[in-house]
Amino acid sequence: MADAPEEKKLEQTETKPETSSAPGAPEAASAAPATALAPAAPAAAAPALPTPPAPKPAAKPWECELTQRLKHVYGSGLRDAAEYVGQKYIAVDGSIAHEVLRILHDDEGYDMLSDLTCVHWPKDERPFEVVWILYCFAKNTYVRVKARYAEGEEAPTATNLWPGANWMEREVFDMFGLRFAGHPDLRRILLPEDWQGHPLRKDYDIRQQDNEWVRKNLGIESGQ
């Protein structure tokens, strides 16, 4: 009879269910139910629309005492007076360009010719647009004067107003072939004097060159 308690203890040990819980963990802690749903995937964002291009700025009329006076004197010879992205310009008929430049120099104090350039519009009746960029030190202001010229026409020289126009006009002559009436020494300044063609015209191909000059002076078939 002394062996009975020992047998009971063994029986209890064999029937005790196994558990994987860590020591001291409550029996209520159990794995999540198998039927738990996974979180829903977020909805796909709508594709971003392309940003429309910003509208191009428009020129606005430039009205002031100067432009009113020029309109009164020259009428339709003043083609346009406007301001575009902060730049004031006067477009005039080519025949009065020098008179307008003189007024700006003598009466309005534009004592510096900041730059002189040209734009070539080969399909236009007057394809050469000369642009004089003037600066007034006293007012700290710029103004542009524009005038158009046809093939074979001459623009007026501004060397009697601003001596620095000498080299600028020579460069326009060299690159575009436009002549300036009254210029004291109109000849090429960048290319050889006997070079054929004017490289900044839009109908002058970027690969074009004076092959005859290259062969004669460099002794090669092509400078490309």
C-alpha cells in the first residue's frame, strides 16, 4: 500500500498537457487566430497631371514723354514703343534711325552705346534687324532702338555719336554683310578680308566655309 501515492503522482505527470509557453507566461497568451485578415493594400494614387507650360510674357506699350514726342514728330515712322520683360525698346523706320539715335544721345543723355548687333530674318522683305542698345549713366537706364533693312540697303553709322560704334559696325558687316553708310573704315574684323560669305546669316550652314580660301591659305581641302 505504500506505493500508491507514487503511482498517482506518475499518472498525473503523464496526463499533463505539454505547453510551449515561456516559464511564468500566462496560459491565456496564445497565437492569433488563423482567420485574422491581412491589412488592405492602400489604393493606388492617381497619376500626376503634367504641369502646363508657363505662358509667354507679352510686350506692353511703353508710354512716356519721349515716345509721345517721337510719335508727334515722326508719326508712323515710329513703328512701335514697348516694354518686354523689363526691356524698353523703340522700333523705327530705317530712314529715321540716325535721327532718333541723335535725339537719344543729345537730348536724353544716352551717352554710351552698350552694344550693337543684328538679327537675320531671311524670309522677310527686310531681313536685317539692327539693334542699338543705349545706356544713360545719369538715369541708370537702358533703351533699345531697332530698325529693319533690306538686302543691299545700308544702315546709318553711329560713329559720329559714339566712337565705339566703329568696331561694332565692322563686326556686324563681317558676320552679316550689312553695310553702314558713312563708316570711316568698313572692313572685316574677325575673318580674313577676302573670305566669302557671312557666317551669322541664318542661311549660312554651320559646316559651311570658304573652301577656296582654305585651300589657298592653309593648303588643305577642308578646315572641318
